[in-house]
Amino acid sequence: MSRAMNLSISEDDAVAKCAELGVEISVVEPLPEGGVHIVCRTQEGSDILRLKAKAHLIAGPVKRSAFYQARQW
């Protein structure tokens, strides 16, 4: 499974959730229509986040910004 996922929460909430769970972040990108695209550093971290944030997962494709410069963590 991928280390990337889309969540229907704010960037601040996503970062806080990852800190709470001890999940390291590689990239967090805000989505134009709300929510975030997040990439975890490890597969294990993404598995934990996917399980704990299951209610906020966005299913299916999402529109992303073409020219967004992601902040590295």
C-alpha cells in the first residue's frame, strides 16, 4: 500500500494527529477543495495513520494544485 493518503482535515490537524501517533511526515500538501494530501516517511507510519484517521480518509481521486511547492518535514 502507498505511504500517501488524502484526509478531510486541516493541515494543522493532520500534523497534530501525526505527532500524537508518532508518525513521521514526509510531505503535507493542502488540497484546493479542502483537506490534505499527506505522505508518511514509512509504510508502518502510513498504516497507523490510515487506521487511526479512517473516518477522515478521502476515497477516490482528488484535485491537487499543479504548482504547489510542498514544505519538507
